[in-house]
Amino acid sequence: MHIPRSLQLTAIALIAALGFSIFKPSLFYGKTPGLPSSGFSSVEVHKHVVDKAGVIPPQDLPRFDQYMSWIMRESGVDVRFVFLPGIGDKSIETAAAELMDQLQIGGRTGQERGILLLYDMHGRRLKIEVGYGLEGWFPDAFVNYLVENHARMFFSSDDLSLGLRLMLHLLQHRIREAVIGNDFDPRVLAKLEPLGHLSGGAGVSAAVGLGDGAVHVPEAAAVDPMAYPSANSPAEVYHGYLDWLSRWPLSPQVDMFTPGSRRYLASLRISPAYAEFILLAEYGKRFKIVERNDLALLYFTDTPFSSPHFFVRQEGRWRMDIEAEVRNTHEHAGGEYTWAYYGRSDQYTRAFGDLLTTIKGYRRIRDGDNRALAIRGSY
């Protein structure tokens, strides 16, 4: 699971905790001449968030700017959010294209590697504009998913900042996959459809109400514990887990989890966003499973961003041990690797310790995908 420590927090709130507790300071960029015809000051030209509509709490703005600065340092991708009270008689598409030029979005990094999220308060419309240098990284299917799914849900909620943080985390994950050469797999969007709030649609702009409470996210419902049973192999349990993630509303009280994991998950608010993030990170990825007596370890061989899963055989049946993931793997930001193994004396570490190796200070699975994330400064 790519974000095992999310299981220590509410499902979406994890994204905020991971992203903003370990952000690096914003980088300093040289001065750029002001753009008097644009209505933006020379200072705003360098900001990653320009909120002229006053929709983001002021205390959140520095954290957004720090995180987006780190994305730029890590990958060379210039991500910007712009909120305007109105755009006059322009179309949202025209306004976005002009802002890409006026704010020099992506121009500082070369190849027009910029992404703009523009929201027009008066017209209640959202547009995500992708620079031509990133079109291969962000196909319309993925951008449309962000607009129609996440934007529509979170812009209609009472916590826009939380939704924007989640969107940034999804963008960052896609950027990281693209940097190491992994193409976007459109099959995952079909897998996400059963979650019930993928609305599809054409294009990458949409009418999106801000704070109108139009979207209702249902609470997790109780289901038959045997709807997702324990299995005869760890692989069967894992495939059941991916299917479970796609069937909203989720219930932790299913047999494929260990009893302790069920209790742990029951204490959390499991959200569609949590499910979507895991599916986007793991669906279709290659993995290996090592079994030793009544324990098993699953690790990924074609993505360095997803941490391993743990399984235990209880009374002859295999179950997923979420508690072990929380204990043994921690997320990281700001370095060449996004997770590390921290287990020391538990049963899994004793059983699989010989599979571990230390790379640049990170404990990882020796035979897993250990490609380092290329930090922009090392290009």
C-alpha cells in the first residue's frame, strides 16, 4: 500500500499530514519583470497560489506554496492554483491560456512544464491547463478524472483546502510515475467507476459549484464479513483487497483482514479518496510474493513508490495484516525514495530480514523496484 501510515489518521486527512508536515522551504527564484496588463504583481508571478477571490484560508497559503515549490524542485513541474472573482466575458479556456503566459507557468523550467488550476468564482467554472511539455504525462483521461471526480466533490464540500491537498498529492504521484517512465494506465479509471462518483464527461473544464454542498459522500456501511473472505493464498487476498477498494461504501469488517486490522480500520473514516489513491498507485502493477511458514510479504517490482503488504495465515487461511504495514513502513518526502522499512524485531522482520537492504539510508526490499527519484537539482 502506497500510504500505509494513512491508516493512522482519517483517510483523506492523511494526505494533509503527509504532504504538509515535511514540506521543504520554498525555493528562491530570480526577479521577473512585472506584468502590468495582467493585474498580477511581480510577487504574484512567483507564487504558486494566487487567491484573488479569498477562498483559501490565509494560514493554508504558505503551506500550499511550500509544497508546490517542492514539487517543482523534485520534478521541474510548475504547478499553480489561481482563484479569480471573475474573468469578464472571456471563456475559461481563453483565460487559462492567457494566464499560462502572463504568469510564465512552466516557462522557468523549460519545455513548458506547467500545470494551471484556474477557478472562476463568478462563472463557477474550473479549468486545468496542461503545458505542452507535459501532455504525454497527463493525458486527457487523467486530467478529466481530476476535474470531474475530485474537483466536483471537494469544491462542493466545506473543506476546499483538504480537497486541493489531495489533488496535489495525486498530481505528485502521477509526476513521479512519469519521471521514472511509467505511463498512465487508463484501465484504473474503469476500476474506479464502481466507487460511484466518477461522472466522466469530455474535456478538462467543468462547471463546479464552490461550497454548495451538492456532493454527498456516504458513510461506510456494514457488509457480510464473508463478502471479502480470507483465502488460500496471499495473492487471492490481495486481489480481493483491490476489488474491495473499488466497491464503495467500504466496510473494514470483512474476513480478509486480520481481527486487529479490522479493529484498527473501524476506528478510521475510510473515504473514496483513500480508495482511489491506493488503486491509482497499485492497480496493474507487477509484484512478487514471498511465503515463509505462516507469513508472507508482497512487494512491487515496477514501481518504487508503493510500500509492501504483509499477510499472515490464521487457522489455515491467509489474511492481510494492515497493522504490520503501519508499524513497519513509513512514508517519506523530500528525498530520492518515498518509503522505507522500519521494522526491527517483529515476526515479519525476523522472517524476511534477509530480503532487506539499505540504499542511501533507506531500508528497502532488495529485489523490489529501487529506482531512485531523480531530484531536479541532480539532472
